[in-house]
Amino acid sequence: MTSDIINNDTICALATQAGGAIAIIRISGNQTLPIVSSVCSSIAATTPANTIHFTHITDGREIIDEAMVSVFKAPHSYTGEDSAEISCHGSTYIIQQILNLLVANGCRMANPGEFTMRAYLNGKMDLSQAEAVADLIASTNKATHQMAMSQLRGHFSSELSTLREQLLELTSLLELELDFSDHEDLEFADRTQLLNLSQTIEKRITTLAQSFKTGQALKNGIPVAIIGNTNVGKSTLLNRLIHDDKAIVSNIHGTTRDVIEDTTQINGITFRFIDTAGLRDTQDEIEQMGIERSYKKLKEATIVIWLNDKKPSEDEIQKMTHLTQGKSLIAVQNKVDKLAPTEQHPWMNPTYFISGKHDIGINALEQAIYSAADIPEVKENDVIITSVRHFDTLMQAKDNICRVINGLESQIPADLIAEDLRLVLSNLSEITGEGQITPQETLNNIFSHFCVGK
């Protein structure tokens, strides 16, 4: 990346959410220190890097605030430019006065994401890491935090770098086949070696792409639909699971006429619970619309809680089993407080007996929901794809590497295979924003790994 894409303006912006006790104002650009020194009493253009200073912020006539200023110098800063961070009191008035002073002395207010864009353009991070910054800010649970941190720390980039090295080796072998095949004393890889390497690359791309399903579930919340007849306690159960009175509870049939959604966390994983209208035959036109939406939400759910207050018939069991094919179905019987222990007969294996009203059996049900999600524990170094852009690009790369494999198996000319190989490289480059493999890199790799000039 070249820095001429970056506007040479020195930029400033509030880096923390307004309303806190302390606010941080970030400044970045070539004129950072001269501008900051014009408003901060203890900062000069020669102030050493990686230091923190107590200062008075002044407009030349009066002190606006007492603050701490952190100084960073290129290239050792978040953006790769000279930068500073002013930690001041969180008063809206103080923040605005400091920003006004900075702008009056030569700063420009930053555009959304401009600090991270500069970090990317200055080579401080690749494009996938830059995207991880937004995911880290938006993380709402341990799993999404771990995924964002993994990507920000370059684990996904490292995976792509390994693939790039393997593709470089594959490109070099093809170049040998194309350019030096007339040398009888030259040894280079046969098609079997090329095929094995291509299959290794395809397998890793496929694994990365398949992680997208888990990534989306963790990022957006796993959808859980609560399904059942009217007045079996679905809204009460929803309120109990989300620990809030989100849904109206009433003994009147058909009280819930539309879909109600909310989220909660179980063991660090976000679940999106959906309370649906009760399933029954009705002439009420509005209630019918709610029931239609219930069936739609059932199709969208990954987990279905089928709630009853009595044992359903065999026909009902067969119908629900058919409707939830491909999903995790959890059978639950509510109002267990009205049943004797001898009446608690499982009608599906397993059946969870609860009382939403009296908080009986809810913990066991929550663990069953967590188990049904079947989400692997996310560790610090795990690479899990969460971006639709990354997934789509990986799928394109998979299609192109599969064409390389088919070409090798079909013994088609190496120049046609090389074209598909370049497409794979282009796909992976789109993710990180890095350049494709150059002819010079290919040449260097040939001479460093093979005895071409003997």
C-alpha cells in the first residue's frame, strides 16, 4: 500500500463514548506534535515518543482542563503516523472545547473509521485485521470477543499467509513445467506432487469456509423458537429465560399475536429466543397472521423448544418431528408444579419437566439448550470466519482451486491450470488487501528451492 492514498491532513476525534468520567481524544498525522503543543502546556515538537505527560489544556487565555497526554511517533503508533491521545475529563463542554482548539490550530475532524484506515494503508494491519477492530468493538460475549481478538492478532492472516506460500510453491512448480521441461537433466515435481499440494490447499480453504456457520451463530445469536399451543406458558418461559418481563402473560388464549424476540447468554454464548403466537385453529384474522409468522420463525430457528402443558398425542408428536427435521427439537412439559412425580412420564426422549411460573427445571433446560447448539469452545488461537465478505471470497477460492485439481487430474495444459491458480491468489488477496504473487517472487522461489542453474 502506498501512503499517497492517505490525506495528509492531521485528524482528531473523540475515541471514547461520550458521557463517561474520562474521555480520550485521538490525534494523528504529520503535524500532531506541533498542533498538540499549541494547546498543551507541557508538550513540545521534540517531546520523546512513548511518554505520558500531565498538562494544562489552554486556549491562550484560560485553562480548559487538566489532562494527560500520551505521545507516539511514527511508525510506532496505532496508525503508523505521529499520534497523541489526550485523556481529559468527560464533560461534553470540555470535549467540544478541546476539539475546537485542535481544529483551530490545524486539525481536521476525522471521518468514521479513518484512524483504522490509516493503520491499514500504512501497513500496521491488513484488511482482515482492520475489519476485526469493528467486530471487537461490537463483541457482546466471550466467544465473539475471542473471535475478534484472534483475527485482530493476525491468526486468520497467518492462515492465509501459509496458503499463499503453498500457492507460491505450486506456481513455481508450474513455471518449471512450462519453462524448463525441455531440460532433460532438470528434476521438477510431477503432476502427482502438484495434485497433492492442491488438495492440501483445497482442504484448508474448505475448513475455513465451513467455520462461517459457527461464526455467524456466535456473532448474531443462535435462534431458538418457543413453539406450542395457546396458553401453555410460552411467554412465561421466554420471560424466565431472558430474565425480564418482555412478553405479556395472560390466561386469555391468543394473547401473543406476533413474534417477540430477545437475547440472553448461556455459558458465554448468545441465544436469540423467539416467543411465537400459540398454534391453534382460529377465525381471528390478526391471530392467524401471528400463527403464520410462528411457522416462518420455526423454519428459521436452529433450536426449537416444543412447549406443552400435557402429553401431546402421537399425531402431534409426528407432526412436530416432521416440521423440525434438521433442527434440534427440545421437548418440554410446563406446569410441573401441578403434577405428581408419578405423572411425569416422558413423551419424547428426553422430556424436560419445568414450571416457568415457579422457576422449576429452568437451569436444566438452559443447559439442554446450550448442548443442543453444539458450538465448540472458542479458544484464543482459533480461526473462525464471521464476515460474509470473507466467506464469499473463500468459496470463490474453493471453486477455483477445485478447477486446478480437476485440471491436474485431467492432464490439461499447465498454462490453463496456472490461470485458475492466479484466480485463487486473487481471491485470497481480496481478504487481506495484499498484492498477488509477482513474477519476481515466483522466480526467487524457483532459484531458492530448485537447482535450476546447475
